[in-house]
Amino acid sequence: MKRALTLIPLLLWTGAATAQDAASEATRAAQVELAKRLALDDRADFDNATRGKIAEIADGVILAKDGRTVWDRRPYDFLNRAEAPDTVNPSLWRQARLNAVHGLFEVVPGKIWQLRGYDISVMTIIRGQTGWIIVDPLLSEEAAAASWALFARTVEAKTGKRPIKAILFSHSHSDHFGGVGGIVTAEQVKAEAIRIIAPHGFSEEATSENILAGNAMSRRALYMFGAILPPGPRGQVDTGLGPKLSSGTIGYMEPTEVVPATGGTLSIDGLAFEFLDAGGTEAPAEFLFYIPAYKALHTTEVVTHNLHNVLTLRGAQVRDALRWSKVIDAALLKWGGEAEVALASHHWPTWDQPAVAAWLTDQRDAYRYVHDRTLFLANRGATLHELADQTAEAPVQGRDFSTRGYYGTLNHNMKAIYQRYFGWWDGNPANFNPLPPEDSAAKYVALAGGADKLLAAGRAANAAGDYRWAAELLNKLVFAQPANAEARAALASTYDQLGYQAESGAWRNYYLAAAATLRGTESDVVTGNGQSRSFVSAIPTAVFFDALATRFDAAKGASLAGTFQFILPDSREAVAVVVSGGVEFPRYGVTAAAPTATITIDRATLDDVMLRRSDFAALMRSGKIRIDGDGAAFLSWFALHPAADPRFNIVVP
């Protein structure tokens, strides 16, 4: 979830904004029907979500040192209402109310605590023999610092101050390590020999996962997490995985040691931790662990209280649902018969051995079901967009809320598994090379007999509650005529109803954010997360130059040829960038014999450029960049790397 500082788009379309729709009759009926099927009044999860609460941050408000709001739960007071409004799926409403419970919780008396509800993720604090062991210090430094302060003034006030002995990063997503700088400094880690323990492959994955495709991922994440929506019964309610993302500074610290692929046992401040590798499941680098002394199983993000994403809507590489199910089964076999509590880095714990074993079993079966049903149908000819309509939800999903699609869904997870095995194409040659959306849309409008007739058909589908068909029709019209205010309004109404009905927080956010874009009502704010120097400095130089190459304008640079040699004295690195035929190829660790130009720049200065604290022109004037050779050729080459627009259109052409 690493996200560059991104501005919310201001639409070029200047049509008058229209109000959000109320829930339609079809939507109200769908909500009632779902509520009849589920035991929404079951209090077991609510009992677990509130169990052991001992303190909270007043009003759930966290401020940065400069007074900027990082976290504020007050706008979500509407969730205090037990009954779901008809504009929110009743099952998602239940999940949102559970995720809204915030505070400091004692999980194992005197041994394990959790800070929940102050970020999308959860921070765990474990008592060792002499100090504290921290697991997953949230996304932002400010949220982590406030959570740690709550723990210190509540628990340490009774137990006495104890040192931090170790920090565990369970996996390579930034909401599980980005806040580390709010708890300890790099100098403190070194001086006090604090162990930072992570899974093998963590460093590479944590600092590179979203760098190459980060601009597009960040743009889509604004929709997925509802960042451009106001909170409310017709707006952002929850993500399913947690309330939302905190809006602070994302940092990084390099692990001092890693857990190998074979797992194994480590003694951490006198406690035995048994590790199980889970790389390739929810994250490329991940582990689970068990503490025998406390009979506590930490399932990190492999097992949570929802069906997770096999492919996240913001974009990522497809995850391995088969391996996911097998890792859960391995945990079940290894610890399911003895663990008395299971906790994760999202949501609330599960207590008592039979309940822990049942939770693991149900989660295992949910991932195996979505995997095997996909291949069962695909091997009988079903294609990407046919799978979900031919598949009922898994039997377990009707009785165990932890397996429901609050974040990932059976629908898009089946598509992801199909993509993993077969790719983007369904095998039908008509879909091998279709027209681009705008070209196709104009032809569909003409085929329909004009915009008015297509609009009428879309409105009729809306009136009939056939929202998927309405979306298909009206999206064609909007892509053909993006300034058509009536078409935009009608499609926005369609997205409203689809969003209201969605059980997945991610689906709801995406639909309603798309509706806001069409109306021109999306929040005009700046996303609050920015990478700190510690994070940017950890990005491998080779990855930085690979990312730079993706910005090379091949059309304008087709005739350019040359080799640009970068020398980074402070990090003792060299990169030769070879350019020819519209291709830019960085050779890390290579020094060219006869470069077109040689650019000498410290890696620390390059970090300033990435942090937007300086630019090449100013650095050249100051002498912090030295260019030897053909400086004009270097400047011509450098000018061929325009920044990608972070506000590019998604739901309009």
C-alpha cells in the first residue's frame, strides 16, 4: 500500500453536479433478502471485538506535529446505529461497526495487547522476559506513535517502563512496517541492539512492489479505499479489511535478521517464536508465528475476518490461492490443536482452541473453494466473466462471517485465479484484439440509433433494477460523449445502487467514488501519505533506474542514441543507461567504456529529487550534480522523462 503524494482530480467536465440517489426499491429488496439469509444478530464477533478493552484515544483523533489530522473517527459516529440504513449492505454494515471499535485491548492477560482502530491495520505488543516485542507498527509514523503512547501511559504505568527488544514486520505491505519510525529511531535500534525481524525477501519486496507501477496503483487506490468520498451512509463506510488508511508519514527500517523459507524457531527476548513461511499468499514475503508459552497464534494477514483479495482492485500481481489454502492448513495441523487464541494484523482475535481450529478450517476451505471452483469451471469451458455467475457462494460463507467477501470477493477472486492460470484472454478470437473503449463506444451509440435511444435504454435498465446491464449501456454512452450530462448522471445513479448493494467495502468504495467522479463531487483533498527519507533511501538504486526507464517517452526519443553513465560516490554504485531505438536500458553495476556523458551525483542527492525537495536544474546550478561529456545530450535525454499524471481518468475517457 505504498502511495506517492497524490492530488485528487479536478474534472475538466463542468456540468452541474447532481445529488446522490436514495436506495432504489430493487436495492432495498436486495438488502432485505441478504439480511434474511445471515445471522446478523449473532453477537459472538462483537463480544470478541470488545473483549479486553482497557483504554482508548479520546474521540479516536490523532494529529501530526504540525496539527494536520492523521486519523479521526468522529465523522464515523453514524456507525453507532445498530440497524443498517438501506444505502449500505447490512452485512458490510455489521463488519464496519466491528472495525469501528477502537482502543487498547488486552488479548492474553499481562502478556499480549493490541492497538486496534487507529489505522487499517493492527499493532500487537508482546511481553518478553525483559522488554516489549512489537508486531506490525501500522502504516504511518504518527498513528504508531499515538498508539504506542496510549500503551505506555496505560500499561507501562502499571508494569513499569520496559525497553523495546524486538520489532517484527510480518510481511512486505507498508501498513505493517511504515509506522516503525513513530516508535523507535534508527539510532535507537543500533544503540540498543533492537532486533528487527522480517520474512525472507522482505527488503526487496517492501521497497519495490509499487515503485514501477506506483502511479496507476495510487490512482486506483483512491477509488478502492474511498479516499475521494466523504464518510457517511451514502459514502465511505469501511474498507472491509479495516476502517481506512491513516494519513501520515510512511517510513522504513532495514531488518536486522530474516526468517528463512524453512521457517523455524527463534528465541526473542526469552520467548520461543515458531515461524511458518507464507510468502506468495497475501504478500510476496510473509510469515505466521506461534508462541507456545502463551498458546497464541498470530496469523498476520493470511487469516483474517474476511475473504481477502487474490488480486486487489488497486492492482498487484495475482496471488496464489492454492498455496494460501495450504499454508492455512499447515498452521491448522501444526498449532490448531493447542492454540488458545489466534490474532491477526487486521480485525479482532478469536479465543478458545475449538473456535481457533474452526476459524482456520473455514478460512482454508474458503480459499480452496474459490480456487478449485474456478478451475472446475474453466476446465469445462467457462471464461473469465462467466465463472462467478455460475458459482454459488461457498457453503461455509453462509455460516461464518469471517469468510464473507468484505474485501476480496468470490467474484473477482475467481477472475484473478483464471488470470493466474490462463491470462487476460478468454480464448474467443472476437476478444483477442477488440477496439479501444472510445472507438467501440461511438459505434455502439450509432448502432443503438443515437445517444437518446441508448440513454433511454440505460434508464429503463436502471428502473428495472438491472444495474449491471445499465452500467454496460451507459458506460458506452459516457465514453462516446463524456460531456453528456444526462448520461453521466444516469451512470452515476447506476453506480450508486451497485455501491449500496455491495458487501465488499472495496467494491462499494469503487462504485461510489466512480459516481462522485461522474458528478464532479469527489473530495478535493490531498492524500496524506508521503514517503519519509528512510523509505525512499531504502529503494534499491537499480529499481529507481528501472522506474525511470518506464517514464522514457519512446515516441519522442526514437532517434536518440547514447549511453549515460551515472556514478553515485556516496553509495559506491554505478549505472550505465543505454538508449537506442526508443528503448532505455539501465545496466546496474556497469561502467561504460565510452559514455556519451557521465553524471556524478550522490545517492542522497538522488533521494532529494525523489522526495521533491530539489530538482535537477537547481542541483546542477549548485554543483551537486557534475556532468562530464556531452551535457546537451544528457539534458535532451533527461527531458524525455515526463512525470505521469497522477490524476488520469478512470471512469471517463
